[in-house]
Amino acid sequence: MRKYILSLLLLTGMLLTLSSCSWFHGDESGKLGGYWHLTRIDTLATGGYADLHEAPLFYAVEGGILEVRNVDKNEFLMFRYNHVGNTLSLYDARYNDRNISDAAIDDVEVLRPYGINKLEESFIVEELNGNHLVLRSDLLKLYFDKF
């Protein structure tokens, strides 16, 4: 739990940093905004799934930025996104690391642990409320709990 609290504090710092970044244009994230714990990934073709309740994988959404992170690895990746109706589209994937100038991600393999299988991925938003988020891509269904 301590690790997750630390992660939440890091998120707050990241959001304050983004507020001065040219990517940030105010908070338009609506219900999608906040900190989401990735708890399960289902593979649609096989019916298999991965239980991630204990995994430190999170999505953080603020303004026009969606960040995915692995707290244990201290890994932070970010996207621009569009959320219109029941569609969430991620694009412009980058490493969130000022030391490498937020370099563009060109290898989708770094995104796969987060349920993202394309550099520009679209999801159907099946559920979005104050407690749960469910996203479905061509291959996977992702389940989140609000943190």
C-alpha cells in the first residue's frame, strides 16, 4: 500500500509538471480523469485472462494526457488521447522522461504489459463510472478500479 501512496504522490508531481507543458490544455478528461488500477486483462480470442490485482500497473488521466505506469519498474509512458462517446483513442506514445526529451515510442512491445498492442490504439469504453472502467480493443478487454 505504501508503494501505491508513493505512486499517487508521484502522479501529483507529474500533473503539476504537465501543467506547464505545452501538451496540457486544461482538464478535459471528465469521468475518465483520475488514477486507474489495471486489475485484469482478458484475451478475447481464447477466453484466457491475467489477474493483475496485485500488479502495480496504472493508467493516470489528466487533461489531454493519459499516462501508463509500472510503479515497481519506475516506468512512465504517456499518450495523447481522444475520448469521444464510447471510443477512447491513444496516439503519440512517448517515454515520460525529461532526460531523453520525452522520446517517441517506436516499439509496441513496451506497451503490451499495459494491454496496448498498437502505437495508435482504439478502445470501446464498455463501462465508465466513479469506480470502474472497462476498455475493449480488437484483442483484449481491460478492467480497472478507480484508485
